[in-house]
Amino acid sequence: MKKVFCIVMMSSVLGAQAQIKYPQTKKEAVTDNYHGTIVEDPYRWLEDDNSAATKNWVTQQNTVTQDYLATIPFRKQVYSRLEELWNYPKYGSPFKKGEYYYFFKNDGLQNQSVMYRQIGLEGMPEEFLNPNTLSTEGIVALGGVYFTKSGKYMAYSVAVAGSDWQEIYVMETATRKILSDKIEWSKFSGASWNGDDGFYYSAYSKPDSAARLSGKNEYHKVFYHKLGTAQTEDQLIYEDTKHPLRYHGVSLSEDKRFLFLTISEGTSGTEIWFRDLKQPAQQNFKLLISGFKTEPDVIDNDGDKILVRTNDGAPNYKVVLIDPANPAKKNWKTVIPETKEALQGVSTAGKYMFLSYLKDAASKIYQYTYDGKLVREIKLPGVGSAGGFSGEKEDAELFYTYSSFATPPTIYRYNIASGVSTLFRRTEVKLDESQFTTEQVFITSKDGTKVPVFLSYKKGLVKDGSNPVLLYGYGGFNVPVTPGFSVSNAFFMEQGGIYAVVNLRGGSEYGEAWHKAGMLEKKQNVFDDFIAAAEQLIKLNYTSQGKIAIRGGSNGGLLVGAAMVQRPDLFTVALPAVGVLDMLRYHKFTVGWGWVVEYGSSDTARHFPFLYKYSPYHNLKKGTTYPATLITTADHDDRVVPAHSFKFAARLQEYHIGTNPVLIRIETNAGHGAGKPTDKQIAEAADTWSFVMYNLGMNFKTETDNKRDNAIEKELQKIREENGGSLSKEEEEKHRLKLSQKIDGRRQAKEQRDKKNATAEQPANGTEASKGVKPVKKAKLD
């Protein structure tokens, strides 16, 4: 009877999914002429995020999506397990200001991490700033904290509902009193203090309320705010009325000698200007490095000279010393030359430089003197990611964090003089991370380029083609994807999946050449790399067609959109998150214009053809069976406006044939991702993994199932060691079967004993127990 019930239940679920009725999305006759090519855009009306029609469409789509997700039998189990895994204390590295050490901590399920401080490393922590008190929904998040050198004041920025718009406030640290100072309409800015007097920041003019989350942002300006005054009194430090589409930022050197102005025309290419504040006669900024063909950034000044990290003539970057009195490139002095590994960044502490390199996408850290002498390599625990090597010139120590796909963030205390790292805090999670392993393989892309792929999974994985895979990538904007721990990804691995990260071209893993090989007219290389990774994981027998899900966010959402459109036959599940999916109009919203240097612009005749060729929204084909797709976006995303996802979903639902669900999940009171409350993160992860697992044909593994798998693997490892470290595939399967039978036999025997004991303790009718008197023995067991 039980078996019949299960079959009937499953049939009803499948029936519900096969009969998904998508909302009817109206089409309008909208066309554009791009350099002689007429392009239809029937869902243009969905770009208006304030219209009643769009809001109604969002409600209808969310209803359909939630109705579908509710039919997944193990959705609640997935949520419960994720909530359990998420619930562990999370610490940030401490840093010292004045007499206090400050750090962030999340008890486990708090929506936002709380800032604490304590006197000395053994002191009693006290709550310093708790963003959870700023909103009942937990949607107000800290953007950044900025202390004065003395530690007397702290400026901090907050963002509401994930928006990029930020407000800046000031706290007097001794009393924790919030001062009257308030800065509005700041975006892509920090606060650079000038002593205890005031700070520099960047902001836009107040936007029109209707276009606050979608209108184009223009004329980024730099101001100086004097403490205790109103924002309307702030001094305008720099503006460029001739170039509205540029970013501007100002920062002071640690010794307050130099004021640097950084200008960029987008996400690539920088120009640097300076003022020497020891020269009162210099009232205006002078050019230090002209833009916008290279990526320079100031490290620090060494007296009257300036240390800069640059890729000018060095695709993998180098460190140079520039005399601002003679800044021409011919006068630059190379302090640390370019190497075969890509230099990702340079930080300073204790009058030393700390250089962070990537070797095949994993961190390598080196300590140097300001004159370029290597002090030492800082040995890391393994192949992973490390960060936090920064501080002030007076510091004798610093704290850094290390993590990998299988290692939760671990904080180390580093003595700058001796080079000794000591464990400061280990993260304790609610699963056995030792059950996981990571390997790196190199696949060959379409044009012959070798591309690295990290594969993380449970030990004992058998390469028989049956393993489900989640393939993740980003591939753009000079951003590397390095090893890092995630309880969400660990959940998928715990369930028997392979979490695969492809280090695609377009990132910075191998320097600027790697970046340029995945941008503008070469963007297709990124998609080819991703597709090749899936194909070769199949050839290597890790998985098979029908077992692959793909995922990416933002530029990675573009990646997923392009891959599923170009190869719908290869992928079973697609998860484009907050994606750039309309490549012809992306630059018309908020700060999309800043990505033209990466993507190109449809307004440019030579760019239009390659953008149109891969734009996901424009390359969906009628009558095509697409993968099961769950598009995710948010109503307050003012980085990649949700219109991208709305239009893509509408056309996908129109063109798709077959029973694969093609859905969109639209989060409310959330943005591009930063500052998303914990409860929303867990809910989204639960929906996403439920969708993935169900459409890949996976079953939910309970804690008992996982303990059984781990026990088998431990016994197998002993057998491998007894046989020289490895077994043949046939021997492995033979021993695995025997161990499975042995462990299952033990479990069944225990269940029978427990059942027998329970039966023996059950009182018979007519006993005192049946009359309402509980037997003593039973009472003790309770």
C-alpha cells in the first residue's frame, strides 16, 4: 500500500509540473535600428520597474514559481538542513584602533553581522555597532567602516535592501554616540579621513525618485565633509562636467602627505592625479599617471616618492617607484619586477609590503621591504585563498584569513618581524569537512587554451558518469574566482554532488592577457571555456549529459544565459542569477555605462555585431527545448537592473517547448547580493538546491545516509592503504558492496533489537498502565 501511495504522489507531482501555466506576458511592437539591423524588443515595457503592469507581472511570476517549488517533495528537508549548516558562529579578522581590537561576528542566524570591540585580545567583547537594530527585517547592512588614525571617530556607510546607494554616518567611538553628520546619495565610495577634522567621499546629485533604482548615474563628484556641518556645506573637491560617465575617488596617504585622485571611465582603465599637501603652493591636482589604457593603483608613499602597482608593460603587474616631481614613465624605477604569476594586489603593514599572487588560481603571499627586498614567502596551510594582510605602519602584527573549498575560514595571527603565523581562531561548522576533497584539472578549450577547473566532492567518489555536477563560473571584469568555503556549496557536496569552478578567461587568474582574452570581441572565449569544461567532465567520466547544472551571477548570469542558449542540449539545469542578459541596452541603466570598456556598446557600429551574436535575450529561439531554468533577481538591484531577467524570462517562457520548468524567482527588499539578510540567503539557497536536485534526479540524503557513506569511505581508505594506496575499479566496487552490506546489516540488526525492546516494554491491556498509571521502567526511559 505504501508503495502504491508513493507512486500516486510522485505522479501527481510530475503532473503538476508538466502543467505549468505561465502568466500571459503582453507583447508590444517595439523595434530599434542598430546600424541598419532592425531588432525587436516586445518586452520593453518590463523595463519600467515602477509601473503597475510590471509589479503585477512580478507577483504572477512569483506565484507560479512558488507553486512549482512547493511540489518538490524534499524542499522542507533541504531548508532544514541548510538552516542547520548555516547556524554556526562566523568571525571576521580583528583589527586594532586605539586601545581596542574590533571584529565582526555573526552568532549563526543573525541577519547581519555585528561589530564588537574589546581591550586586548583576552578582553571581554562588547557590542559596538549592531545593524540588526536598524531594521526589523534585517535589510539594512553595513557597507564599510572607516576610522580616524587616532580611533576617535568612525564613519560607517549603510545600504538599505541591497541598493548601491549608501548613507554615511559618524560615531564617536568612546561614547558610541552617533553624531548629527549624515551623507546621502553616496555610491562606490569610502570615507578618507583628514585627521579628526573631516573626510573625503564621492557622491552623485540627488536622483529623481522614480528613477532611483534604474536611472543612469552621471557626474560622480568628490566632496570634503567637515565634521559637525551639514552636507549642504560640504566643499566640492573635484567634478568633471565634460565627462559625465566617469568614476572619481579621493584618498589620503597614511602619513597625510599626498592626496590622490583616481579617475576611471569604467571597470577597466585608470588615471591618477595627486596633490602634495606639503607644498602649499600646489592648489590643484597634477597628473601622476595618464589614463585609461592601464590599471595602476597607489600602494603607499615612501617619503616624497610614490609606490604604484601597474600593468604598464607588465601584463602580470609589477611594482614601481614614481617621483611625482618627474612622473614621466621613463623615470619610473622598477622595485619588484613582473613574474610568471599574476600580482593581484599589494597591501602594507608594519612598513612592509605584502604581495598577493595567484598560482593557478590559488593564493601565494610574499613579504617585501619598501625598496623591493624579499623578506619571505608566507606559507599557507594549503591550496586556497588568503587575505587581510594590511595594517598601519606602527603595527607589529596583523591577522589574515585562509579558506578553501573544503576548509572554513581560519584566522591566523602573523608576527611581521619574525614571520611566524599562529592559529588565532578556527571556524567550527556543523559538518565533517574532512569528508571532502578538492582536485584541480585542466581542460582544453575550443581554441586549444588550457583552462583550470577546481572539483570538490566527497571522498570516495566513483568516476562512473553518474555524479551530478554544479558548474560555476564568472569570467570577466578582471575578477578571479579563487577557492573559498561555502556551507551552501558544502551541502550540495554532502548530497553527493561535484561542485566545479571553472577559472574562465576574462578574470585575472593569469594576468591582464587572460582578462583581455575574455572581453569585447573575444567574449565568446568565455562561453567556449565553460562549455568545454562541461564536455570534458563528461569525457573524463565524472558525470554525464543529464547530470549537469550551471550557475553564475551578474556577469556570471550572462555566462549562464549565453551557455544555455548556445548549448541547450548540454545542460539539464540553468541558474542565471542577477544576470546581464540584454547586451544591447545594458548601458542605459544606472552604472551599466561603466561596463562598456569590458563588453562594448551597441551604439558603436563595430561592437554591435558581436554583442548581438551572443546576447542571451536576443538569441533565444522559438520551438527550442531549454534546460530547467530558475532565473533569480531582486526588486532593489540597481547594479544589474531586474529588467534584464524580466525580459529574458518572458521570452524564454514564450519560446521554450517541453515540460522543463522555466521560472523566475524575484526577491523583494534585496539587491544585487551585498548585504542580503541571512534568512533571505537560506530561503533562496533552499529553493535553488531543491530545484537543482529535483531536476537532476537526485534524492535527498539524510544525516543517517551521510554517516553511512562516511563510514564506508573510512573503511575503504583503510583497505586502500593496506593495498599500497589504491584499488582497481573492480576491487573498489567489490569492497564497497561488501561494506555497504555489512553496515546495512548492522543497522537492520539494531533496528530489530530496538523494535524488540520497544515491544517488550509495551504494557498489555488490563495492566496498571492501561488504566492511566505509567510503569516505572517506562517513566525512567522518558
